[in-house]
Amino acid sequence: MKKFIFLVSALFIFAGCQNDVENNSESQVASVETHVQQEESFTVRILVDGESVSEADLTYQEGQSLLEAMQDVFDITEDDGFIQAIDGYEQNQDENRWWTFTVNGEFAEVGAAELVPESGDVIEFTLSEF
């Protein structure tokens, strides 16, 4: 009888430990998935008069604007959310030189302060004469 009680007790303990292992594994998987989601990235290229002067792969946090993400890597001068200069390359009204940018080859419909990039985006800022 004692052997039977011991065997039943051992099975309950083993089954309880198994649940902890499964729960712990599920927790670790969720943690890794969350970490991967936080490591989203996109590419920014800076072109001046058709020449590439800089390129960077930027990581960002969910909901962070393009302007905020760029300020971590590039020297940005902005006025009310509009980029005036990137790494010392300035737009110039007298010379009719302006910054424009595209997202995946399409001109952006909002400014850098409003645009929230998505993972894998390729964003090109171009300073050129119009």
C-alpha cells in the first residue's frame, strides 16, 4: 500500500513539474517574440544632387515617428516637424533647393514628424533643386 501511495504521489509531482516547464517555455517564446517585434528596422538613404552621401539601417520602437528615429542617428535640423537640414546639408530657398522624401519609391504624403515607418521600408531623402 505504501508503494502505491508513493507511486501516486510521484506521478502528481512529476505532472506538476511538467506544467511548470511548459508554462516557462511558453513564457520564453512570448519574450523572444516581443523582443523581435521591438527590433524592427528600416533603411534611410540621404542623397544630395543625386549622389548618396549617407545610409543607415535604423531600429525603432512601435509608434515612433520617422523624425524621432532619424534624430537618434543623423544630425537633424527641423522647424515645426519639417526637416531643414540633415548632417549639415541644408535646404536653401534662394537656390530653390529642398528636401523631399520617398517611402518605398513613392513620395510621402505626410511629413517626417507624422510618418510612422514600417519594418523593411526604404526611405530616401533627396536634396535637390526644383
